[in-house]
Amino acid sequence: MSKLWGGRFTKKTDQLVEEYTASILFDKELAEEDIQGSLAHVTMLGKCGILPAEDVEKIQDGLHQVAQMIRRGEVEFSVSDEDIHMNIEKTLIDQIGPVGGKLHTGRSRNDQVATDMHLYLRKRVVELVGMLVKLQEALIGQAKANLHTIVPGYTHLQRAQPILFAHHLMAYVSMFGRDIERLRDSYKRVDMLPLGAGALAGTTFPIDRHFVAEQLGFGRVYENSLDAVSDRDFIVEFLANASLIMTHLSRLCEEIVLWSSTEFQFVELDDAFTTGSSIMPQKKNPDVAELVRGKTGRVYGNLVGMLTVLKALPLAYNKDMQEDKEGMFDTVRTLQGALQLFAPMIATMKVNRDRMRQAVNQDFSNATDIADYLASKGMPFRQAHEVIGKTVLYCIQQQKYLLDLTLPEFLQFSDLFDENIYEVLQPERVVDARNVYGGTATTQVSDAIGRAEEALAENAAWLEQYLEKSK
């Protein structure tokens, strides 16, 4: 059969042009969405009296047949048919005859492909929210198990102040919580129907776009036909959100790589989420964390690539926009792969509490509390800062830590010291002294876990509401 748009042309398309311009090698991923949109479209054509009922029924049955054929792997997609839309329509015509050509009444591939991508991304956004919720659950589980585990907190990768390990983990719960908020908010822009915009100006047929939107579960219909076929903001927004998710995953990956090293020995990853060396039998490599960290760059690249495609495009549709799909598909797969592995990797991670406590006891991360102690006794903080700096220098020179000093040694730096200094310096006291909202005190972290679990429940309710819609 000749090309479905070939009436205007007097010669065949050059084979190299066909191969270069075809998108079927990647947009075949939209097959389910394309058929879903076509079923809604042809139902509307029947409802509006644009096609007779017998044609509508025949096309609907044919589309269901094509869907089953695709699922069984019986459809051989052809580059000569360019894209998923024409491949499906050609297959439909092969199955039910020329009446299949009536399916395209009142629409264009421009609004059709935009609809497919909205349907595709709407489902993926919901799925990714669910995966992030599972990751939060794993982190919260580790936080609850380590509510009294103290670890050095770092700035500049230098030990700064003791904190609860649960507090550190809950920081990532907060990050992924913002990621969920962004995905949920972006859903509003994904949940819009472009179909009915035609190539760019609408259609002369008396279609009912809101009926199609209702069938497909869309919350809104694009107001402007030019915008409907040329808008890819929703993809850019998704790629930006995905980039932030990967940023947060990559930061956690870096910490896992450090924590699991011999130098730190803070955690041990389960064997199921590590690999070995082909030459060094003693190695246990955190390859999952390293690879997620590495794949962050490709997600950033997909975002920059999409922005670059759009930056100088006049309205409405341009062939450049065919470049919107591969990066989106790649980003979805990259995120899904990372999140599917991350939750169980965190859940099965063993925490070396003794090693963490040893690290806290063998540093000067409680020095700030001595400065606060002196300031509470009337010494200006800047002066107290200098006193403790000299005290730490003395400890280093004497190869001691602050808790190793005798009271006479403390008194040589200030006569404000007394026996209470040893209680002030205890790691538990240092941690629980930060008893402010969002601080590392045990009560505050416990409250934060409670709030996070409430947010989990709310997100679970949102997921339940939208999962059925996005199928």
C-alpha cells in the first residue's frame, strides 16, 4: 500500500530519508496510548454523528484486534510507515479494510502524538510517585531503627557536630518528599487533552473535545489549538523534575559509597546489591550506587537536549519536535531502574552503630557545645569561640580528645569551666541539646518521622485516586 499521505507526491521517498525521518524505532513504545486515544476519538466521531455506528463499531473491534496483535508480537513495524500512528492505521486497514481509513477523520498526527505523550507521561508520573513513596518508606524504616544511633555530621566533608543517623536519613526523606510534590503538581499540566486541535487550527468537523477528555480521564482540554500541538512544556517540566530526583539519588549514592568504604565502615550493603572484582577476591563494590550516580548525567543531558530543541521553534508543529521522545523514554527508564533498586538496597542496608559511635568519640564535633556552654555563663560567643579553638589545638598537640581533658586542663583556658563540662560533652547531650523544630534532638526527629508517615499516607491516598485513571 502507498503512504497514507502520498497523494501529493509523484515519486517515492528516498530510502535514506525514510530511515532518517522515521520515528517508529522508538515511538512504538506509545502503541498502547495511541490505540487508547484512537478508541476515544472514534467513539466521539460516532457520538457526534460524523461516522455511522456500523463504521465506528468495526473500527473499535479492529483497534482491539490490533492491540492484541501488538501485545502478542505479531505486528512487524515498518520504517516505511514512519511512526506508530501510521503503522497502527496501516495494520488496522489490513485487518478491516478501507473503513479503517475513516479513523483519522477530524484529527492530525500532530494532535495525535501530543495526546499519546500526555497519556504516556501521565501514567509514568503516577508510577514514579509510587516508587518514591517506597523509597521514603525504606528510609523511614532505617530512621526508626536508628533513632538513637549517633553519627558525625559533616560540613565540607569535615566532622562538624554529632547528629542522629535517623536525622541524616530523614533529610533525604524531605528531599524525596519535595520531588513527590513537584511530580504531583506537574500532573496538572500533563493531565490536559490536545486531541481535536488538528494539525494546528482545529477541524471543520463538529467534534466534541470534552467528551474525548472525559473518556480518557483528562482533567482539562487545551484552550488554544496552536498551543495544543506545539506545547512540550509538560515534558520539559518532567525532565527537570527527574533531574532533581536524580540529583538527590546521586547525593545519597555518594554517601553510601563513602559510608560503605573501609575508611568509614558506617554501613554494609547487602550482597544482593553489590558486585565483586574479577581480579581482587576481597572486593565488595557498591556498583548500584555508583551507576545511579553515573546515570544522573544522562538525565541532565535529556533535559538540556529538550530545551535546546524547543528554544527557537516557531508555531506550530515542526519535525524537530520528533526529538522529544527518546530523551523522555530514556529518562523514565533510568528513573524506574534506579528507584526499583534503591528502596530494597536501603531497606537491607546494615548500620554499624559501634563504628559510628567510635567516630563520634574520636573527634572534636562537640566543640561548639563548649562554646555555647561558656556563652551561657556570660562569655561573649566570639571570645568563647577563640577559647575553644585554643583548647582543641591543645588537644591535638597532646593527642587527646575533649572528653580526655582533666578539669585543671580545662581551667587553664577559662575559669568558667566546672565539672558540668563532662555532661555537656556527652554525645547524647550534644544531640538532644538541639531541641528545636527540625533539629537533631531525639524528640524532634521522632516527631519528624511521625509527620513523614502522615505525608506517606496522604501520598498513598493520592496514588490510589490516580492509579486507576492512569491505566
